[in-house]
Amino acid sequence: MAKEFYVEMVKGVADIEKGIIALGGEWHIDANIVLIDDGSKQENLWGFNIYLNKEKSEMLEYNSLINIRPKQGNKSMEIESEEIRNKIFEIVNKLVE
């Protein structure tokens, strides 16, 4: 999947309420649309990147255009909330080996 668009990285989106993820696509919005079509709500969706060549504790990057949401207190592409980052880390580690 990583070689589909990138060499050692996969884009993903997590639904932090449902505890599910969508992986792949050229842009985070591709996975975002899959989850919206499956019934997820935008306010629960957050983008991230998985780096397959890094240690588990460092493999996630919480950076995506879909993360810019001033109304939810996130004013940058980086997920600013440690609580949200931790939820994504737990979901990804449960679902991805």
C-alpha cells in the first residue's frame, strides 16, 4: 500500500469515536471520504501518516490539511491535542501490525 503513492509512508484517517481507520490514497481526503461515506462525522476524523520504516513509538505523524479546524481548537495541520494524538496512536496500534 505504501508504494501506491509514497515509498515508506501511508496516509490515514482515524475516526476517534468509532475506533476505526481508513488507509491509502494520494491525499488524506481520499480516506476521509471513505469514512464519511461509512457514516463517520467530520468532527471525529483526524489525518495522520504511518512511516513503515520507523519504530512503533515514532511511526505516526499527526499532520494533514484535514486537521485544520479552528472551531475545534486546532489551528494548524498538526494535531495539537495530545488526547487526540493518543487516541489515534491506540487505534492504529490495535488495528495495524
